[in-house]
Amino acid sequence: MVLLAMLTAACSSTKNTTAPQAGASRAPLDLTDMLRSLGGIQVYGDGASAEITIRGHESLQGSNEPLFLLNGTPIVGGYSSIYPTVDPENIERIDVIRGGPKSALFGSRGANGIIDIILKE
């Protein structure tokens, strides 16, 4: 029960909100815009060259970029690698893990937090 409470407190997610409402016509969001809409995420720039950080995770040395997962699998190369491969229309949800047991599973790679992009099946 305590583990569930810790996971809930350290994790947030969003559903894909790119589907237009009936009668509405708007351009779908790209992955960068979807990340901007999440609380606790800082996005600087646009497209594959955007810098993504999770608020509260700062390093004086090295990268502040969180670990990116695609359906739970770590992506080598970070955001610039995942951006061109993910179609925002296929995203079911995005989970942001700020710490806790799931982050600990990835050791130092998860030290700056984790962004897990879950695709529709």
C-alpha cells in the first residue's frame, strides 16, 4: 500500500488530447507541444533539438535530460532520438516519473526523472 502511494505521488500522466472535437479543425500537437502541456516539465526550443527537463532535477555537471522510455523501454540518444520516431497521434499517454521505485529501477540513468511515452496498441 505504501509503495502504491509512493508511485502515485511521484508519477503524473496525460492522455492524448490531439483528437479534434466534432466540428473543430485544429492542427495536431507535436510531441514537444504535448510535453509542454504536462505539469512539472520544462521545454526549451522546438522539435528534435528541444531541451526537456523535469522541474526540480538539476545537475551541475552533465546532462539534466530525463530518461525517455517508449512503452517502458529506454531510448538511447534521448529526446532527439525519440522525437522523429513517435507519431503524436499514436500516443495513448505520457507518464512523468520524478523519483521513487520506478526511477530507481534505472539507476543513475533515471536520476533526472523519467518520461515514459506509451503508444496505442
